[in-house]
Amino acid sequence: MRIHGIGLPAVAILLASVTFVMAEEPNVGELTRELKGEKPAAERTPAQLDAVYANVLDALMPDMGNEDTGKRGGPQGTLEAIAFRASRPGAEAERAACSKAIAARLGPDVAPLARVWLLRQLERIGRAEAVPQIAGLLSDKDALVRESARRALRKNPAKEANDALQKALGSTDTAAWRVAVIKALAERRDPSNLSLLLKEAASDSDDVRSAAVAGLAKIGDKSAVGPVAAAMSKGSPAARRVATDSYLLLADALADKGDTAAALGIYRKMLSSPGQLKCAAIIGIGRSGSASDLPTLFDAVADPDPKLRGACVEAMVLLKATDVTAAIAAKAKTAEPGMKPALLQALARRGDKSTRATFVAAAEDADEAVRVEAIRGLGMVGDAAAVPLLLKIAATTGKPQEAARESLERVKGADVDKALLGAMDGKEPNSRVEVIRALSARRVAAATPGLLKSAEDADAGVRSESLKALGVVAPPGALPAVAALLVKTEDGGARSEAANALVSIAGREADVEKRSEPILKALESAGGPARLALLGVVGRLGGRKSLEAVRAAVKDNDEKVRDAAIRTLADWPDAAAAPDLLDIAKGAASETHQVLAIRGYVRVVRLQSGRPAAETARMLAAALAAAKRPDEKKQALGGLAEARHIGALEAVVPCLDDAALKEEATHAAVRIGREIVNDNPEAVKAAMQKVLEISKNADIQRQAKETLDRAEQKLKEAKPKK
Amino acid sequence: MVMEKQHVTRRLFLKGMIAAGAAPYIISASALGAEGRPAPSNRIVMGFVGVGGQGSGDMGGFMGHPEVQAVAVCDVDYRQRTGAKQRAEQRYAQEKASGTFKGCDDYGDFRELCGRPDIDAVFCATPDHWHALVTCEAMKNGKDVYCEKPESLTIREGRIMTETARRYGRVFSGGSQRVWEDYNWYHRMMWSGTAGELQEIWVDIGGPSGEMLRPAQPVPEGMDWDMWIGQAPWRPYNKDYHPFNWRGCRDFSGGGMTDWGAHHVGGALFASQLYNKELPVEVIPPDGKEYKQLTYKYANGVQMHLGGAWDGPLGFKGTLGEVPDRKGPRKAPPPINIPNYKGRGGIFGDFLHCVKTRERPFRDIEIAHRTVATCHLANIAFWLGRAFKFDPVKEQIVGDEAANRWIDRPKRAPWSL
């Protein structure tokens, strides 16, 4: 056992305790399982834990740094699992013991690859107990070890880790390493590093200075304002850019700490900068400023640069003072048209409903962009009073119409729905259509009575929109009324829309049998096209009673009804219709019906179900037998390919000899064979041999060969050993 | 020809700016015209960082938008960046011949590309461990950003990316087109209230990344391996890492968890309207008993499980039932308006529109961050094999100091955010 980095007396004590513990502890394999959490752990004292972790690590160390990745992967993975487990909450003694054991194995005679891996574990679980050994590696001759040690200390929460990094800064031998250590200190965001970073911020090296000012910004102390500002005019453009970014970041940090005066000082200074820096300054002013900063924002919002205007909108939204809203609203009235959309956008996003009048006025503006922004704004700050105006605009065209429709959907307020319901009887059909669209988009169930009425409106557009809306908002209680509409209408389009509405409304009834009751009731007395449409509806709903009704229709005297019923069965939502479909496939006089039925049968059998694979195989084999044309037989073979059962293979094998089906049959045989080979090697072997004989498809041949090999292997394994 | 006209317009605009005494530094940004406003140029000048694999395809997608002008590519692999440069120059061959396009420059260091003042927006499709560093550098240089998913390597990175975007007022779109496009049916069903009040979510997803040890191999010619490694702990080159197979390695990626999670978790959070809410308050890995799958608990009582979806990658249960309904086929979703992409042309078009209008894109970085952070939390729970509580406001793991260390990872010097 090798122990590194600790004094001789400690080694002696540890060895003694290990020897003592070893006498009572299970073997290392069992201990490893324990430490990985694969078996219950015994109760141990801290000293016993130290010994156990030391023991297990020693067993892992020999290959921990092996150049052969195959050999070091195992111990490295085991150590990681142990470290992860040891770091769980409530197991501090285990974590500390694990960390100590890892740290003790970081000595110079351990391979760098192993030390790098050990350091990675300490990066994840190490605390004060590991700092001395890790710190010792900050000056290691191996660059990877040194860098790994730096990262391990960067993540170590102990004060000792910070102290070690500070100390290391004093002895860095290159600018690159100095930068690395500064960055580790900076990422810790520890205020005790402030003075060191302030000193480094005055460095003549661009890289060192940049690392330091970035760190100062992260700590966010006011004392850094001057040094960071000074760095903005020093060195290369890249160094200046880092300093400028740090300056802005520092302002944000100061603002977060409540020092808005200091933050605003920075943002205002940056206002004279170009491009994104000015945008950041503007947004910063929005975060920390007041109404007195609005003239600055108003000036910037007039800028032709859309990015700057976008930043101004953000800033105006962020400004917290209460008098800001009124000032923006006042400006929006008098500003140049080019500025108004941004001002209205900001005002709307501030969400103050007292500004509604501003939007109402701007909605009549001569400039379309202003109007559109105002209409959008009404959706955010408007209320019921805005509904008539929005409806009027929604009945127009173009972008204002789009904006008004969005706003009608979005506008909040207790009386908005009431206002829309009140507008359902409006004179203009276009306006009525918009009212219905809005009620539908807002899902106003209370609109149902009105929609049932408007579904019979003289205007076709109103009727159509009403039926669509009923599908969205009407409760299941409205099904009889909507079914009556379907029966009554003579318009094919309206009938189809009513049928869609019935399906949607019925979907809101949880009980499958109750869903179809009102439709079945209507079906009893319906005739002509309505009867056919209702049959289609019950088919889409499914359920036992629906199926009975469709079965009856299959025997109807009217040929059109029979045809509709068979088509409905073929589209049935589940396998309940399977027996009926198979009967029709076998016995229908019409070839069309036979084809529809067999296709429908295969489809419903292939739907997800809880039935045993044997049963599915049997049902699909029946389809194969009943199908009269190759096309339908191929569909059945497609289904059989998914059935993981010997019965499926038995049904497929005869088709291998059928030239018209050979391609699909070989595919199916291979797919089934792969799935069932372990339990049916004999049958699969024979089938694969047959596939290999007849298939010319290279991919199928490869898969068949693999499956055949597997079958032969299974047969070989099954033979009793002599 | 459109491109030629755009160039002329842009040149005239530049002339006007200079005459007005404006700083040329902001030429390209100011040249962007929002809809309805006089626009001297409608071209968005883009630079592309990470142009192999996904990046190559995406670059082609962006160049398919007439308003995009690709002028620079960057990749640490010489073969990939020269290939991308050639593709850009082929795309603009006519303009190059006429002298209106000066060619596409190629770089091995993203900082050079990000520092170019003529670039408006930077696209990033590097391996995951580079996303935060590249995109923050771009934003600090005034660029808007489109970044492939998963947007971050750690939760802290995602937060810094969001803060940087907000600080500089930049548009930042994440890169999952699937969230809106592939899971649209779920969104329509869920936003229309089909499931009632949400109780549980199931999301099928890939597994976490882990250690991935590979022996050293010679670094391919033209490959800057140290730059490729970047912030990650150094390891020798192996072809299993680059090109492409780095995703299983924890130092470079969160694995299938963040790769597919960026799509599927993103879809689940959007469908359930948790996408703009706080992160979960508790994460519980599977224990084989009460919790068969990794489970998140949200402050509102909703639980989300990784795994267990049926009939597609997502599943939802509410007071009115399940979506999809296990008992029947999928239904047509009700007609419903859901805020989604702006502009034209999918998620790229959404980003380009927002660059012009300064709106927030569909996959704004805050939304992307919350999605990927959700996946990072699962990875931490899987790696450590234990449950923990999470403070979604501070974005810190509570009561488990060692687990909390995974919120941020130390970066290899000299890299830092």
C-alpha cells in the first residue's frame, strides 16, 4: 500500500488502523460494493471509514493511471461511483474519508493520468481536508496535473482552498498560469480576493489585467469602478473590450446589490459608446433609473438603429417609478410617427390599464404601424370597453385585422365575454363572424345558445363559423341540438362541419357510451344524407352502442346506408369492429367492400392493444387467409411482421413461395424470427434457411444470416453436455 | 436581380450614413429595416461558427433565405471550414462574378469572426461545450445569435447566456425546430384544454452522457485539437470524439438527455405551458419502487416523468383524461391559435424576422435555457444516483452541496464566461 503526502507518524497510525479493521472487514470486493451503494453499508466510526476507503482505493490504484484506456476505465469508473455516493447529504464522515483517501494518493510517484482522475473526484467532493495535497500540485511539472489541481480548488468551498489559490498567485511563473489562477479566484466570487484582483487590474499584461477586471466585475464591489474604467483605455482592442464588458457587468452587479447610484454612473458614462454598448447602457438605465431618465430614452428611441430602439423599449418597460407610465403615454401622443410604435409597445408591456385612452386614440392614427401597435396594445391593457373598436377593426383586412383578432382573444376583463355575447346579434355579418371567432378563441361556453341560433343564420359565413365554434366551446349537453342542426341542414358543407363539431363536443364527455347516445337517438329518425353523416360520426366516436347501430346499418335495405356503414366500420377506432370486418371481407358481394373490410380489419388489429401476441398472430393469419388480392395480403404480412409469436411465423412461411408476396414475406419472416429466435430456434432456423435460399436483398440476407446463426447457437446451447 | 439590388441599396445607405457622420461600426445593424419602415437594405449579414454536420446543413438553410448574406465561416477543422467556404461562394457565385460579393472568409478562431463589425448575426453549431463561449462572445460584440440545441453544457452557462442577451439587448434564438413543428398536435390538444387541469407529463428521451475514454490517435491534419477541446478538461484526440461522436462524453455534452431533451422536453413544456414557468422544485431519479422513471415535481404539483410515453414521444394526463387517448386513435385537434413563429420560413425565418423587429423569437434563450436546464437536472440526478430539491429562482440545488457543484463546471484555462 502506498500513501503519499502525509507524515510518517500518520502513516503508521493509519496502517495500524487498516490492519485492525482488515481483520474484521469483508474483502475488498464486498467493501467496494458497499461504498458504491450496491449493498447495505455497515456502521463505522470515522477511523474505520478512513481505513475502508484507503483499502478500497489501494485496490483500485494499480490501473488508475494505466495508459491502456481499457484497463484504467474500470477503476476510474468505480472510483467515480464511490465518490459520487460518498458525497450524498447526511454522509459527511464518508465524504471526508473518501476525500482524504483520494488526496493521500496524489504523490509524485503516481502516474499523471491517475492524479488527473483523482483530482477530478476532488473537484466534485473535496473540502478543506483535501486542500494541502491539491495545493501542492499547483506547481507540479505536469501541466495537466497543475490545471486539474487549479480546477479542483476553484470548486472547493473551503476557505483554505481560496487561501491556497491566493498563495499560488504569488509564485506563478508565467503570465498564462497567472491568468489561470486569477480566473479561479475570480470564479469563486469571494470578496476577500478583492484587493488581490485590484492589484492585478493594474498589470501591464493585457491578459492578466483582463482576467482581473473580469473577476472584479463578478465580485461587484464599488471600489472596482475606477480600476475597471481605467482598464477600458489600456492595451489591445480585445483587452479593452473585456474591460468594457466587465464595466457593464460591474454596473449590473452593483444594481443588484442596491447601489443604483453607482450603477447609473456607469450606465450614463457608457451612453456615448457605439452599438451594443449603448444598448446595454440604455437597458441598464431602465433597470436602475427613474422618470428623470426618460428624456435620454426618448432621444434614443428616435434613433434609426432598430437595435437601439429595441433596447429603449426594454428600458422603458424596466423603469420602475410610477410616474413613468404617464410620461411615456404623454410622449406617445406628441411624438413623431416613427417613434410611436416603440413608445406604444413599451406602454403596453408595462400593462397599466389607465393608459387605455392612449391606445384607443392611436388606433385611429394615419400611420398603419402606429395603428397596429395600438391595436396590439389594447389586447394587453384594454377591457370590455375596447371590444366594439376591436370588433370593428377585426372586420377589416390586413395587419390591423390580424392584430385586432389577436387582441380580441387576449384582452382581459370580467365583462369582455359579456360584451362579446352582447355583440352576437350585430347587424353586419362580417362583424358577427368576428364576434363568433373571438368567442371561440376565448372558449366561452356561455356562447353555446347563441351559437346554436347563429348556426342557422341567413349568412353562410356566420353559419360556418358558428358550427366551428360549437365544436370548440359547446358542452356535451349541446349534442342533441347540434345533431338536430346536422339533420336539418340541406347544405353539404354545413353537414360536414356539424359532424366535426359533434365529434369534438362528444370528446368532452368522459363516458364513451354516453358520448354517442344523442347521436344514436338522432340516427333513429334521420334519413338521407343526414343518416349517412351521423353514421360517420358514431364511427368516429366508437363504443359498444355505436357498433351495434352500425352493425344494423350494414344490413339496411338502402345500398347507400350499407355502403356508409361498411366504410364506417373500416375506419373504426378500435378492434371491437374486427369480427364484423372479417365477416364482410369473407362474405361481401362487392369487391370494394371486401377490400375496404380487409384493410380496415388489418388496421384495427394492428392498433395498440393489450391482447396476447398469439391472439394478434391468429387474427392477422385470418386476414392473410381471407384476403383475395396481393395488396391486402401484403398488408396482413406487414401486420404479422410486428407480431412476436411463432404463430405469425407459421402464417408467413407459406407466403415465401408466392412470387407476388416473396418480398414482404421475407421481410416479415426475418423481423419475426429475430424477436422469437430464443424461444423457437428450430422453427426460426428453418425459416431463415428458406429466406436465404430465395431472397436477393443483401440487407435481408445479412439479417437472416445473423438470425440463423443465433438460432444455431441456441440449438447448440440446448444440447445436453456430455 | 434581387441580390444586386440589395447591394446597391446597401452601398447607397452606407454612403448616407457616412455623410451623416454616423460611426461605420454600426453600419450593418442600422441597415436593417423593420417592416413598414424605409429600409435601405433588407440583408442580414451572417457568420457561421461550427460548420460540419448539423452546422453545414443549417448554413445551407440560412443561405436559402434571400435576406441572408453569409460572409464568414469558422471551424477548428480546416476541412470543414474550407468546405463551408466553398459552399457559400458557390451559392453567391453570380454575385462574386459581378463584384457585389467579395467572398466568404474562413477562420479557425471564432473570436476573429465575432469581432468583424460587418456581421449582424452569428450562427453557432459547434459541439455543445462551445455554445456558451461562442454565443456570449458574439453578443458582447453586438451580434444577434442563433444557436443549435442543446444550448448549454451547464445550468449556469444557460443563465449567463440569457443574462448576456438581456444585457446587450440581443436577439437569441435556440435551435429546436421540432418543438413547434413536430409536436404541434400535442400543443393544440393541450392548449385547447383536452386533458383538463394538467397533472402528469411523460417524455421519452435519450440517456445521460458519461465518461468516454478513448486512446490517443494522431490529430488529423488541419485540425486544432486544443481549440476543439476548449473549456473541457484536456484529453487526446480520437476519431470517436470528432467528427460528431462527442455527444456521449460528459465533458462535451449532456448526451441523449440534452440532445433529444432539447426537442422532447421543449415540446412537453410548451404543450403544457410550463415553458415560461419556473424550473421544477424536486428531481427524483428512478428507484425501481415508487418512481419507475426519473420524475420532476413542479411547484404547482404537476409531475413530469422521463419515459413512459405512449403513441409518440409525449404523454399528458389531466383531470379530463389523457393526451393522446390510449383508448382510441388520435383525434384532429380543435382549431386554436397558439403563438409561434413570426416571419416566414420556419425557425430560421422566425429568427431573421426578430433580428429585424427586435421581438423575442419562439425559442428565445430564456425558454431554451429552461428546457435544457431541465435536462441538465436529470443528468445530475442520474450521475449522482440521488434525488434533490431545487430552488428555481436561484437556480441552485438545495441541501446537497456536492450536487450543486454540477450547476457550473470549472472551465479549462484560459476559457471563462
